[in-house]
Amino acid sequence: MSAHRTPLADRTASLFLKGYAWLPNRMRRAPDGVVRVRLLGRHAVALRGPEAVRFFYDEANVRRGGVLPEPVRATLFGDGAVHTLDGEGHRVRKAMFLSLLTPPARVADLVELVGDAWDDAVRQWGRQSEVVLFDEAAEVLTAGVCRWTGVPLEVARTGAVARDMVAMVDGFATPGPRHWRARAARRRCEAWLGGLVEDVRAGAVEVPEGSVVDAVARHRDSDGRALDARTAAVELLNVVRPTVAVAWFVAFAAHALHRWPEHRKRLQDDDAAYAAAFVHEVRRFYPFAPFLAGRAANDLDWRGHPIPRGALVVLDVYGQNHDAELWGDPYTFRPERFLQHPVDRDELVPQGGGDPSTGHRCPGEAVTIALLEALSIRLARLRYDVPDQDLAIPLGRIPTRPRDGLRIAGVRLDADGNAG
């Protein structure tokens, strides 16, 4: 191995200041494509590219357990979540998620329920002068996913629950008020869903057999024990919260349709291949996860670069999705690229890379894609105006979104009260 020095200056503050652009900018200045910095007080080595994805998701090289900082665990994922596990514990817990989130029939059921909630909401939008699409999409997704999971939810509480789900995502990567709102939202939701699990186990509340609530309440971990009620609540949230987070992509899809309206026609025509390509391009082009991190399981070597045991190994997600070597014209929104070249799981990594059945790649990625395809088609068919507003998507904010949430006005319905 070549010699290396542990970086002295911590760059965490610079990361918070520059957001998504911070790591790709450093990568561009690194002649060998490897960045060595100090983050959160730890030696960190950042990589990108399909080969780096395979290196990162090999548990012999990189482990995820014990890596997530407490502020991220306390807001986004929750203590004891599947994301914090490795080895057999991770495989057994992950198998539960895969059984719930990947069967096509289950995904189709969720898409249908969310679609019904969307259609109901659109009829309400037609009676209002203006709505914020991001907020409305979050409520639609909350209503649909709670019904699908078996979580009882009164209509009057949908908005409050949606705001808590959004808050947990919105505040994980920032200090200040957004972060404290995220912590408060998680406490409320864990208490609510933990109580639900206890009631289900006690027979005080009935939920559909085979539902997500039923499966999580009955799950046994690799040690043969049931999840405690709080951890069960954490894992229920790890189904509901990421589904509601599709609201970010819905806002991005609307942003793309506003900026490049030529894509509407093929979506309106129900061209399934094009809808899939459009969704992949939305997920590639727009920023969501800036990077992923794990810890080196041993002293490692990456293309002659030593990585000491215990160091952070950082996968540059945003930079890889905008790498000119992979995409040619990465800052051009061009869905056709995914009609010309099939999706490679280790090239397109907005929700991580690797095999979801064996590694840490998001098991809900198929859900995200299916929901976004259905809602993008509905958006393309919906007739509305986009009033003057701030449509900027600031890269210094993690997670980012259009500043005004993508406001739409004058939603038009047909004589039967239907959209489009």
C-alpha cells in the first residue's frame, strides 16, 4: 500500500455549508478520483463509480453498523433500525422488508391506493385557488401508505402525520430548528406506532392479516425474539416515512414537466417504457441523497489507496449520478438515455447500489419507482397553471426541493369532476 496521512482539518462544517456540491467539487479536484478528508472527527475516504459501488457494498470491505451519527439515527432512521445492522441480523430483518416491499402484487396494491387518494385530492384542488404540490403529495402518500400498511389513520389526522413524516426527512442533515422538529416528530410517531403494536399484540386492535403492521408485530429477529414495541415502531416508520418521502420526487417531476413540457405528451399517452425512463431520469438528475457512508471492516486497499480499519468509506451518490464519464451530458434532463441504455444498478444509485436482497440497497426502491411512474402520468394529464414563484432548487440545502414547494393553481376538472 502507498503511504497515507490522516487528514488534520475536519471538513464537516464545509459540508453543511456547501451541501450537495461539496463532495463532487472535491472529487473533480482529485486527479485519482479519491478524496481523503476528516468528517465528524473521523478519517474518511470518498469514492465513486460502479466499481466503487461494488467495493462499498461488499460486507468484507465496508460495514454499516455503528456508522450512522446519533443525529441521523434520532431523526431519519431510528435507533435499532435495519440500516444499523450487519451480518445475519441485517439479513433476517431485511428479509422481512423484502417480503413486504418487493412482491409485484403488493406494490401494485400500494400504487392503487395512493392513486385513489391522489384522485380524491385532485377533486379538492379543483375547488381551491392554489395548492402547494409538495405538501399535497405528502398527504396523498400518507393516506395511501397508512391504509396499505394497516395503520389506522383518521382523515382529520392525515395532514399532521404527513407533516411529521416530512419533518423526519427534512431535518436529518442540518442543525437548528429543522433538526429539532425532526426529533420531536420521531418521538411522537414512535410513541403512536409503538402503542399500536402493543395493542395489536394484546388483541385490542385488529389489523389485516399479512399487512405490514401484522408482519412487523409478529417478526422474529435472528435471535428468535420479537421486536420490542419501540423497535417495531421504528421499522413501521421505515416503511411509511420513505413512502411519504416520494413527495420530494413528485415535486421534482412537476418541476421537470414545467421546465421541459415536451415530456408531457409521451407520459399522457401511457407509454410505459417512457414513463419508466422519465422516472429514472428524475431520480438521477435531481438531488436527494448526497452520499452514503460505512466503516472499513479491515485495513483495505482501493486502487492502491490505503483505507485504514475503522475509517469512514463514503460513496459519492450525487456526484456519481452526475458523472460525465457515466452519463455524457449529466446536467441535461434527458429521459431518452434510459431508453437507449438499460439501467445498471451500480451506475444509477439515487437510493444506493448493490443487490437489495443481500446488501443495504433500499428495499423500497421498486415502490418509489412504481409510485413515481403512476403519479408522473397523473401529473402530465392534470391541467393546471404554475404561478410566479421561486422554483430554485438550492444545492446548499439537504434534502433540497423547489423553494416554494411547487405551487399550482387553477386545477381544471372535466364535467364529471375528473382530472385531465
